[in-house]
Amino acid sequence: MKSTLVNMTAVLFGITLVASAGVGAVNMITAEPIAQAEQAAKVEALKVVLPPFDQTVPEALTIDDMPITVYTATKGGQVAGYAVESMTKNGFGGAISMMVGFTPDGEVVNVNVLRQAETPGLGTKMADKENVLLGSIQGKKLETMKLVDGKLAVKKDGGDVDALTAATISSRAYVDAINRAWMAYKSVATGTAPTDVSSGATSAAGDSAEEQTNGPAAQEGGQNE
């Protein structure tokens, strides 16, 4: 009996060891292609959100304890614009990351959503080329818009940004990421310390790379409104 128990334990240990090695091998094989795909997406996003440029210089910031990167784009030695890789943790489906482009004087050029996991057909529309969120801010200097406590907000919250239909949580999250990008742009463009979006406190420069409900049915059923 004892021998059988030892044998069973050894077999289970062996199976676990082999399975763990297999998972590790798969991760090693897929990690590099995934990283390359993400980098390619960022490079493409820079082209989408910036005016024509020759090169970009990245600067890492930390705002609201989140890593934010500002790319200063130059053409012929002159600043052509700024692209900010921003994010929010407040999406209906979790974290959202995006690239936001600004002209040197702060006009929004374009927005490219890099990653989101919002409700299909509702919150996912934030990634569409012509969506109401982008339409509310594109071509504008954000300080000229109706602000709430110095920040952009959707119309339901007293601001000036149109929300996606039946996707208010997703819309608020999008605006939250835009606000963070705006703070980062102003910090680099003016050479001042970045400001947290959530509290308005001075944040820190660094080298570092929700409104929540449960389940997609809440957004689909109107609770997101």
C-alpha cells in the first residue's frame, strides 16, 4: 500500500513537472512575437496620431501610479507634435490603453486605442475611426472645452464630451485616459511636473513602463447609463 502511494505521488509529481515545463516553453515561444506585435502597433499608432515627423524621443512619466509615455516628435529639428501613450483602469472590461496625439500648441490630432476589452458593439466603438468621443475632442484645444474641476468630462457629468450610446462607463474611462494624456502633454511641453488626474496632486517622473460593475449584461441593459 505504501509503495503504491509513493508511486502515485511520483507519477503525479512527474505529470505536474512536465505540464509546468510545457507551459513555460509555450510562454517563451510566444512572448517575443507578442512583444514585437505590441511594439509594431505602437509604431503604427504614432504615425496615426501625429503630424508628419522624422523621429520621436520618449519620456516616461508616472501619473496616478500608472506608467505614461510621452513621445516628442520632431521634423527638421523642430517639434512637430507630441504623442502620449496613456491608460486608464476604469474600463467596463478593465484597463484601456491608447495613443493620443497633440500639435505643439495642444490641439488634439487623433486618438488610437491600443488595447481595450469593452462590450462588443457598445464600448468597443471607442476604437472606431469616427466615434462620438473622438469627434468631441479632435481638432480642439482641450482647455477651450467645458471642463469639470479642470478636466474633461462626458455631458452626463457636466462636461462637453458626447458619450457612446449605452456605454457611459466605457466613455468615462476613455475620457479619463484622455485627461491623463493631456496632463502628460502639458508636463513635457512646458517642462513642469505632471499632475495626477484623480487628485490634482503633483505626480512623479519615472522610468516605469473603475468605475466597475459586474458582467456585460449591466452595460447592455442600460445600467451603464
